[in-house]
Amino acid sequence: MKYAEFKNAVLDKPLILSRDLLRFKTGRQNILNQLGRWRKRGLLVRIKRGVYILNKNDRRINPSLKFLANQIYSPSYVSMEYALNFYGLIPESVHTVTSVSTRKTARFKNASGDFVYQHIQPSAYRGYKSLKDEAGLGFLIAEPEKAVVDFLYLNKSGIKAEDKSVFRESFRFQNTESLRRKKIMESAALFGNNALTGICRRFCDFIREERTK
């Protein structure tokens, strides 16, 4: 099969799955061999084993990093630093796409980006919503309050008791006036962790103080 024929067959797909290509009448091994050759020539970009997208010049659909993050490792939703930047809650640009999952901690790096997944317990795997990216593709991302709590949970070892300055000076939280304190404490309760609950209470105090400035 020629690349032009293959490209026309997959132009309307956001992702190309090697298992879906077996319908082509060229044989499984031939397809796999061709995928490898096209990848070496830069015609295909491998997202993970068995999952590809067309190169930037040929693709019709440009899936976002947020969409790809959901697809690479499932179940997962975008959270922590990447979500905090998405909502404008921290000023720094975040180049690594951070997510949480009920599966073990993992990291994937490919030509599209760097994707990190942190483990959280199943009881805390909620507080996310579905949005659509610029290509109209759906992705899951933490609600603002849950992104904060996920971040604080996974960084709690570096937060000293009664220390509120860390939220401003180290983590550089900003634009916190829209955050709902009740929602933060409800999200914290999902983890059943006393240390996290205390940290989130101090964070709510930090929000209150920021609003009075």
C-alpha cells in the first residue's frame, strides 16, 4: 500500500490505531512494517505503542495535548500544574502535561510532548469535567478546585505545618478569588488524609486573605 492511499484513508481520524489497520488487505505484518518505515521517514508520529498520528503537514485534525493525554493512559484526567495553568491559577507556562490516574505512576515522552501521570486512589478519582479542544475533540480535566487539591495532595510532603506562605511564594498561586472553599474541602475529604485536610484548610485561609487585599 502506498502512503498516499493510507493517508487518504485516515485523514478524518484524530488517532491512528494499528489494530484498526488490519482491515487493509495487505496483511498484518506488511502493515506493521510499513508503519515502521513511514515513522522513520517522519510521515507518522508515534504517540505510544500501536497509536499514531499523521505528521503535522499531512494531518487534517490536530489533536491537543490534553486530548492526547487522556488517550495515552486511561483512565486519567488532566490535573495538577497543567490544569492550574489552564485555569490561570499559576503564572508559569507548563510544558509537561500532568494528569492523575487510578493506575500506577507513569511517564510517556514522544514527538508531541511529555506526559506524566500520578497515581491517586479510586475514591478520589472524581471532580473532573469534559471539555472540547480547538479541534472539537473531547478531553477530561479536573475542575479548578480539584486540580488544586490533587496538586496539594501530591506535594503535601513539602508543606510545613501552619505554613501559608508556601502557597504564594513557592507555588505562586494567583487569581484564587473564583475558587470555592467548600468545594476544596469536599475534594480534600475524598482522600481521607488528615494532613491534606489541614493543608486545604490553610489554603482556604490563604484564599480568604487574598480576597481582602
